Amino acid sequence: TVSSRTMYFNADNRDGGADQRETAQGFKFDYLSGFTQGVVGFGFDAQALVGIYLGGDNKHTYPSSFFPSESGNSAADSWSRVNGNVKARFSKTEAHYGGALQPNMPILVANDSRLLPQTFEGGTITSKEIDNVTFNVGQLEHASGRASSNSTGLSVAGATQESNQFRYAGADWKVTKDLTLQAYHSNLENFYKQTF
């Protein structure tokens, strides 16, 4: 699949900092394979992301969460990244490993609120062996931000160090058509533990 997004970003800073008004075009290319035949099926998913700067306030002269900066702290003309995941399926259980993971769970949601989405690198296992119950476990090691071509370690706002180990486990139980119960536990090494 191919999708595109044109975004106008207007940050009206009323606390005395510089305002930011910028426009960019993003493209997302996704390839999702099926699985090979056999008791254990194998497959591969790939994703390419491209952002193109269209214009703004003199190519901002400060760090931005909307578009990556180049030398001199002005916006880069374009940026991109390519990632992929290998995957395997046994019965109703799937394992994914790679750098194009986009989790959507109560304890971690890949951020897609700018031009291009955030992605994670690591491994996940999802199992639906029990009817109406989905089990999720995994370990994530790096993230690629919404305005970045590079991956970094995991952290929290204001931290001076990074972690390369976010472990989680949880389950979703669809009790009825309109009621789902969820329970999760996660641990970002050296930062926090969370129970949901």
C-alpha cells in the first residue's frame, strides 16, 4: 500500500519562544507478505517512509518535533528511513522481529501525530490460541522518532541516559461484543515499571 499525508504545522508560542509554521509532504510505502506453507509459516514486511519539506518560516532556526534539523538547525530538505520485519506463524501465534514495529497497546502506542509515524525495533509475540483472548509479549530496544531518520535508545522526557530494554506482557479478553478487559505489565529498564 502507498499512502501520503500533507501537513501544515502551526505552533503559536505565547510563552515568548519562536513561533513555528511549516508545511511538508509525507509518503509511506508498506509491503506486507503472507506466510509460507507448512506447520510454521514465514514472511517479511517492509516499510519505507519519506518526508519532503515544502516551506515555512525561513526554515526554522531551532529544534523541531515536526521536521528534522540539519547543520545550522534549519530544516532538512527531505528525510527518509527504510525498515523491515521478519515474521513467523504457528497455529494462531505470530512472532515479529525487526525495526518497523508500531505497537498499539495500553502501555505503549506508536506516535502518529506528525508527518510520519514513530516506529520501534525489537521482537513481539501475539497469540490468539484461546477464543476471544489475545496475549501479547515482547521486548523493544530502539525507536525511530516522527522527525528522524535514525533510531535511538528508549528514554523518558528530561532523562540524561537511554535504555535498550522495554519488556511487556499482557492480555486482551473480549468478554462480549461491547466489553473488552485488558491487563498489562511493562518495564523500561532503569526508568520505570508500569501495571495497567
